[in-house]
Amino acid sequence: MQVPLISIITVNYNTPDVTLEMLESVRNLTYPNLEIFVVDNGSKEDYIPLFESHYPEIIGIRSDKNLGFAGGNNLAVPRATGDYLFFVNNDTELADGLLEKLVACCQKYPNAGAVSPLIMYYPGPETNHKRIIQFLGATPVNSLTARNKTLGLGEENTGQYSKDAAFKSPYAHGAAMLVPQTVIKKTGSLSNLFFLYYEELDWCDRMHRHGYDVYVEPKAEIYHKESVSTGKLSPLKTYYLNRNRIYFMRRNRSTLQIMLFYCFLFFVTIPKNLLMFAIKGQWDHFDAFIRAVKWNLKKEDRKYQEDHTPVNTFFEQV
């Protein structure tokens, strides 16, 4: 039986060394049927020739503008010919056997819209060289607060999940998710409207509306070089997290749920956050939060339409 073709898609933005390390981990995989897309997403210089010189097997795509996480990935989607598309962050390292296990999960559950592996922080001094879990599924987004939790976060992986069967999760993780080509043809791809954050949650909700389930395969593992510490929240992150949290609710909840969410938003969330930023003297975050809310008040509610206009600078669409 022919091994399914997997199209690996990753996006680089000004981190060529990190991308090269990820590509080396891909080259070391034993999965025999791959095509690899690397999108250089508006980096200060075109790194595609560098990647191709080290890894001539890749298919390089250059964008002169930063199209965001979704927009960068979506440049490769129309060119991908795989039975499955594997969206993976460039700051990851893939463990051997990862792709075989994700494909096996999709084959076992034909209704699978997306499958994520067990995602761990990359072992190093920050983790005391332990295998610390970043993602093992998620809880649903609360319809009142628009918040949810990541399962397994911060737990040491000692192999306690290595024999567990794949299980359903409301959401996959954008750092690593395998999606059948047939699902993309039916549901479309990631929405460019989000630019950063919440795009995979929005996509998973769209999959659910089309009758698909989302799974986590704990026997498949990947290492993510994202910091265990969330670090200082930048104004840009404040803007996009809050802008997209609100917009996610507008796109994926009923009219009644949205009305209740707005009550909580305007009477609890907004006053609480603005007071916190004011007390701390974080006026740049204060301004970013207001802009995030204003974007949603001004933005036409095109619930399931897509906007392919790139966001190039902070607050450009405000």
C-alpha cells in the first residue's frame, strides 16, 4: 500500500538559524513520502536561497510582506499536493515516528479534521533538561469569559501518556497539527483575518460545524523551543490577543451567547484590564487594549467571509 504524501508547511520570520535546525530534524525523519514548504514571511532579507542551499529538497516561497501566521501558511496551501498537510512552527524539532503516528490516527478516525501531537518544551536549562509538556489538548472556550485552559501545561512527561489512545480535544495547537487535504477542501484553511493568535481555534470550530472532530495523539511527540516562561507581555501581543479573542467569539458563537459575552466584556473584562494597566502605568498596553476593542466595534461582522488583505504593521487595520 502506498504511503500517503505529507506536505510539511513551516513559516520563517527573521529566524533562519532556528528554521535550519527544524529542517535538519525533518531530514532525519524516516517517513518516506514528504514534500516540504518553507515560507519566508516578510523577513528583513530573503532567506529562501540560504534554506535551499542547505536543503535543496525544500520548496521555498517568499513573501515581501509579513502576512501573519495564517497568511504565511496559506501561501503554501494551494501548492501542497499531499494527502495530509502538516502545519508546524519553525521553532520545533520533530521526533522520529511523529508523522507515522499522526497519519495512523487520521486513518483510524476518518472524521478527524485535525490531529496534534503531544507538544513539549525543548529540554534545556530552563526546563532543568526535563521533558515538560506544553500541550496535551485543551478545554472548550467558555462562552461567557472567552477563556479556556491548556491541558498538561507544565507537567513533566515521564512516559505516562505513551500508551494512551488518541482522544478528542476541542482544539488542536497551531505549533503542530496534521490536517487531511479533504478537510481543507471542505472547510477552507486558516483565516487570514486573525494575523496572530486564535486562528487555529477558529479553524477547529469551523471543522466542528462541518462535522469533523479534532484529536490529540499522545504517542506522537514534538519539541517546541518556545520559552516555558510567558515573558513580558508586549503591546502587540496585548492587542492581538484581545482583538482576536473578541473576534473569535463573534465568528463562532450564537447571537445569545455573543450578547452575554458582551455584557461580561464591557462590565467586567474591559474595566478590569484598563484598571490593571493604569495602576501599573502600562499606558502602551492600555492603548493597545482600547484599540483591540475598537477594531471589533468598527469591523464589519463578516462572520464566515475571508479577508486576504495582509496586515503589515502594528494596528494597521485599526
